[in-house]
Amino acid sequence: MDALPHTLGIILAGGLARRMGGGDKGLVDLGGRAMLARAVARLAPQVSLLVLNANGDPARFAAFGVPVVADGVPGHPGPLAGVLAGLDAAAAGPGIDWVAVAPCDAPFLPQDLVAGLHRARRGSGAVAVSGGRAHPTAALWPVACRQALRRALVEEGVRRVATMIERLGFAEAEWPAEPFDPFVNVNDPEGLASAERLLARWPGA
């Protein structure tokens, strides 16, 4: 991290895993480890400070040793509220102008995610892309956009992360999708089984 601007990392861990029977998606087991543990292990070495975004009792995440920040906007408006929580956390501390956002259900995040996003940004932030597809919940956000995001959430009712990324003019940071896509999401039992097969084929993934 010495060569990069100080960056706060936030893992969006508020998903309820409805397509996998409910509960916290990040606590779903993949290869003997919670998916959230895999995301923490990937992102923590890349950032100056790491936090989780989740609502409810934070004690259920105590084993991960990472501070939990809840949404600051009422009504559980979705992942954009988690992004805003990360921007607020960064603004509360000195010297952090960037927030790297990642989902808890992407267990194979690139080990150069934050560096790649920083390389790609041009004035504003950057969003990860693989296989021709953008991944809005894997992105680098400038803390300076905090109030614009708050207005969009509270006053305009914007809910799609991709809408704000397009509005703010984020650059694209590309990663190869072969031999496997590092941004694959585990959203349902079929996706979990596919991720298990990937791990069996590439144990270091």
C-alpha cells in the first residue's frame, strides 16, 4: 500500500442470501471457509483500513476482527447505502480520500484489485470489468462524491449502483476472465457448487 493513496476498503456484507435459504450471505461456507473470510483475506492487505457494511447485531461478525459500519440512510435502500457508509467512515478519519468497495459474495477477488482501480481512475473513480461486463459493487469511489451520493439516495431515490457510477463518470479497470472470472458472484446453490468446483480445480484461487 505504500505506493498507493491511503484507501479505505469496505466489504458489502448486508445480503440476506434469500436464494440460498436466507441468513447472511457472507457467512455461507465455501471450501471450509466463510465467503466473507475469503473476501477479508483478499482485500485487507490492499487497503489502509478495512470495514464491513452490515445492519443488525454486529456481534455476528466478531470473528472476522473487522469493524462493522451500518447504513446511515434509513429503510435499507441497498448497496449504495453501504457505499455511502464507507465514504462516511473515510471522511471521519484523516488522510483517506478513496474508498474501495467489494462484495462479500465474490470469493476470488483479484489480489491487485485496489492497485488496478487506482491505475485506471481519471479524476473520478473506477469500476472493475471482466469479460466485457462491469461489476458495480467492485469499484473505487472518491470520498469527494459523498454528498452527491447522499443527495441521490435521499432526495432522488436512486438505488442502482451502476446509475451512480455512470453519473460520476467512473473509468473502467479490466481484468481477464480466464482461466476464471475473479468477480464471479455466489448467489444461489448452483453458483456455490460452481465455486466449489473452481476451488477444486484451482486450490489457490
